[in-house]
Amino acid sequence: MPVKIRLQRHGKKGKPFYWIVAADARAKRDGKYLEKLGTYNPNTNPAQINLDVDGSVQWLQNGAQPTDTARAILSYKGVMMKNHLAGGVRKGALTQEQADAKFNAWLEGKGNAVEAKKATLADAKDKLKAEALAAEKAVNAARVAANAPVVEEEVAPVEEATPEAEATTEVEAPAEEAPAEEAAPEADATVEEAPAEEAAPEADATKKEE
């Protein structure tokens, strides 16, 4: 009976959650399985994987074939590495102690890489949060700075312009009245001239002499 190590989908719509199972290759994807080997949650970063490493190695040694996604998960958790070392032990290329030492060293390096990735992701998240907070503070400061000076600039010019307008009116008013007062006597003098009235008696005297 051909056996495959594959993923069996569970979880909600939009948030899948998978079981890693060993199942008959002829069975449906989400149908019956022979053994549950672990779980895979891709909704987190990095993804959460719980896996029975020794059980997975046993199924590989019995001829089970993993799907592409399952192979990537098995490789990530060190199943493929341990299976390779177990093959070397069977062939006599190295002892079981040597194989275990290599596998433990590989696990330590993998764990350090995972922790470094988590730290990098946490730093990036904190940096984005700090940048968003700084941008929000800058926007609020710009909004306050834009609103406060506008009120002062509108009031100040109105108060300063009023005295200037009054001073201009007071200075120009006498200049308009002065010519009118000086022109009045000249007009009266022109009217009071009486050469025409004195000429009338002379004309009457000439007529009497004749």
C-alpha cells in the first residue's frame, strides 16, 4: 500500500490549520489517515510546526513519500537530516553517537536561526510602530501649528490698520477746507466793486448842462 506524508486541512475559512498525517495515497485529502504526525499553522510568522520527528523518520524508512509541502516542513524540522544520518549509520559510515552529535549541532544552529528571525521580525514590528507614532505626532503638531498662528495674524492687522485710517482722515480734512475759506473774500470783493453806480450821476449832469 503506497503511503504519503501530506497535509490535511482544518481550521476556519481564511485561517487554515493543517495536520501532518501519514495516509494511504488513494484516500481523499481530508479523509482517513494512518497516523497523525504533527500540526502546521501558517497564520503566524514564523509558522508554528509541531512534529513527531522520530515517527516521521520511521515512516520515511518504511517507504512513505512526502508531498512537496510536507517535504519542506520535514526538512525544516530536521526529519530529512536525521533520516540521512540514519542511512549513514546503517551503511557503517558513522556511528550512532556521531550521527546524534551532528544532528544536535544542526538543531542548535537551526534554533539560533529561528530565534534570530524572530528577533528581526520583532525589531521590524517595533520600528514600524515607532515610525507610525512619530508620523502621527508630526501630523498633530503640524495641525496645531497651522491653526494657532492663523487666528493671531487675522486679528493683528485689523487693530493696526484702524489708527492709520483715522490719522489719514484727520490730516486730509483741513486741506480741503482751507481753499474754500480763502476763496470767499475774493468773491465778495468782486461783487462789492461799484464803478457802475458812480458813472450814473455823471451821465445825468452832462444831460442837464446841455
